[in-house]
Amino acid sequence: LYALLVMTSATLPGGMHKTDEGFTFYTASGKTYLVDYTGTESQITLPEKFERHSYIINTFAFFDNNNITSISIPEGAVIEIRREAFSNCSNLKKLTLSTGLQNIGMTAFGFCGIDDIIFNGTLEQWNAIEKNEYWDRYMYSYNVVCTDGKLDEDGNVITEYYYNATKNRCVIFNRYVIFIGNKTKITKVNRL
């Protein structure tokens, strides 16, 4: 399918369709694939569906696109993100995923600068997504923010505590008293 990625709209074979926004879709054997993006937007919201079908983001679909800073995937639009789909998008900082996603392939976001993955579902739904053991390879220091909690890159639940100086409370953290200011945030990590 790599050859499909380098084709222009003038040479699209049967089963391939290019949208006005620059997304190229390929349909075969009852499955729909997003295979390329040639648009110029830096903050991208992917199509909700293609011809009423959820789709797979194919290998290398956005590879090495340094114009992209933000990707948002609408609810139920994407069922799978394949290997290296967004690899080398070094300016990609914000990623929003939604429920309906079933699988994330190896190094899908490798060498991206993602700080937070916003997942519009629960921790349980996030953990139910099948992820290649190297899905987050070459991603550094990111969090997954779900509707009911937050995980660090190692899968640890992050619990946030706040101290309110007006109530004269101190916080004991791992047997140490922590000196903090008014409404300062500290973080406690609990293993799942």
C-alpha cells in the first residue's frame, strides 16, 4: 500500500477517493483506509466517517508531516491506527482520541512531541484498546488524560492533590511533609 501514498489525485485508481480537505481514502474488501493527507492545515480534525463507514488510519498515512500540531479523532470515526501512521510528525503536540478505537500499532506516534493524549473515554475503555507492545516507542514523557483519570507513560494512575493554605493543612506524601504554597498542585503516583 506504500505505492498508494505517493499517488496524486490525477492518478487515483479505483477504490481511492480524495476529499476536498486533502484526505485520501482507499476502500477494498469491505474496509476503508485513510492512506494519505495532503492538506495544509496544522490543526486537523479527521472526518467523522467516510461514506458512513468507520475507517483505519493506514501505515505512514501522516508520516513525516511536520506541519501538523494537533490531531482530533471524532467519536467512532477510527477503529485502528496502524504502524507508524503518525511517526516523525515532530510538531504534533496534541492528540485527541475517542472511543471506538480498537487497536494502535507499533510506533504509531514515534518521534512525535505529544505531551498529552486526550482520550474521550474512561480509563477502563483506554485499557481495553489493543496496543502493540511498542505502540508508544520513541514517545517521551506523555500523559493519557481520560474522562475519569490520568495515566503517565508507564501506565501509572496519577492522582492530583491540592493544598489550600487558608485551611492550614499540610500534605504528607510518602512519609514526608511537603512545603507548598496556596493551591499548589502535587502529584502522587499509584501503580495500577
